[in-house]
Amino acid sequence: MRRLVMIGTRGSKLALWQANKVKTELEALNFICELKIIKTQGDKIQNLGFDKLEGKGFFTKEIEDALIAKRIDVAVHSLKDLPTDQPEGLAIGGLSERATPNDLLIINQESYSADHTLGLAPGAVVGTSSVRRKAQILHLAPEVTVQDLRGNVPTRINKLSTENYDAIILAAAGVERLDIDLTQYKTVLLNTQEYVPAPGQGVVAYQVRAEDKEMRRIIGLIHHPESAKQTNIERTVLKMMSGGCQMPLGVHCELDKAGNYHVSGAYSQDANKELIKVRLSQSTSHNLAVLITERLQKPGK
């Protein structure tokens, strides 16, 4: 008898895209799958920026609780939303192939200024609730104004047209996965070395119960090892910095064709403080996260 795999997910369009991708991949391997939609704290509280929410796991805890209670068999999360410390009894069983990791700047046509950095004129209002994104956009274009922007991906893009924003910043992966038409806007794909993404950005995590050996084997069938090589370094830095998804920290690891590691990091204590940036390359991952963390904490060393 084939096992029924119950997949837990948030209810946003992007979360459902991610969960349905897992469902399709497992069904192609002859498993029977169903989705269970679970509302999280991050979904319920839409009037506050991430820097004003307390704790960690804004978009994951309720789904993890369902996994622990055995109401679902696997939880599907954006890896960048998942705290580095796993709840007791849970484990990351696999990761997706990485989509475009960059952040994307989306600008209203009438607000675009080709003569200024990133096309943003002084005083331009840029929407984002990510402290990491705030810190880095103010570093690159210090004369812009940043305002909080919440909501799922389509909602935030709609607010660019209907509310007082000249531009917004989103993860490119979410826009691509939802195949959103941005032809009415100017777009700038931000270079990952100059504007460093969140640890794990562009990767989907498959969380399981540690004791469920059968599910770990099943999820292992759709796991992408290269994503693990990259994000292990990124998330190790995040853990060593004692951060969560609200921390103003960017870390991005690239692997070249020869297997060398190239890691960029950016950190600020808050959006209005000095931004510290580092980049290191090594032929192996040995001690790389430690070196990145030390340089982010002690600039100039």
C-alpha cells in the first residue's frame, strides 16, 4: 500500500506554489499526496514590520507544531524563514534546487531616474519590511526614504501601483515562481555581491520528524545536495550571529565549476548604522563560515 504524504504549508500563493512543486515531484515518484494549509503568526500580523515582531519562526512555528503533532508528514518552508535551531524532534530532510537568489528592485515607470543610483532619485520612497533590505538600500542609495511594506508577493506588487511607493524590493525567486508580469515597471536585478541576499534565499526546505525514517528516505529522493553545500555555510553564519529572519544580515555562497566557494556577507546592527561587507573565496568550505562571521563582527580584521 502506498503511503499518503500529508504536506503542511502556508496559504499564500508562493507557499502553495512551493508545496505543489513538492507534491508534483513526489507524485511523479508514485506517492499519494495532500496539502494542509496552516496559518502562521506572520500571516496573521500584517500591520507590523519584521523588526517589530518578537521571537523567531514567524512563518514556521504553527506548521512545525502540526508536524510534531503528526497532523502532517512534511512541512514546506522558504528556507530563509526557517530558524537555524530546529525544534526538538524535527530535522531538515531535504532542500530544493536553488532558484534565482537575488533581490529584485521594482520601480514605477514614472519614478525611474536613469541619472541616479539604481534608478532611484533622492527622496524616492522604497517599500520593504526587511531590515536587511533597508540597511543595504540605504547604503547604496542613502538619499532614498524607506517605508514598511507587508503582504504576500502579489499584494506587495499591487501596493506599488496603488499606494505611495516609488519602488519596492522583493526576492526575485518569488516573482519568477509565480510568473508575475512586471512589464509595466522598471526592474533591477540586484547583484548578490553588492546587495547580499538573506541566508537560504531562493531555496525551499522540507522539514520532517527526525524519527520518521521512511519520510526522510522519501524526501531524500528530491533533495539537491548543491543547495545544501551553499546554504550550510550561509545558515552557519546566521546561527553564529545569533540571528533570525528579521536580522539585518545577508550571506550568499556561490560554487564555481571547479568547486570553489565564494561567499559574500553584509551586516548592520540596524538599518541606519554602518554596513559591514565582506567577501571570501576558498577551495573548500573548511572554517569559511567562522571567517565570514569574524569579519562581519570585527570589520577590518
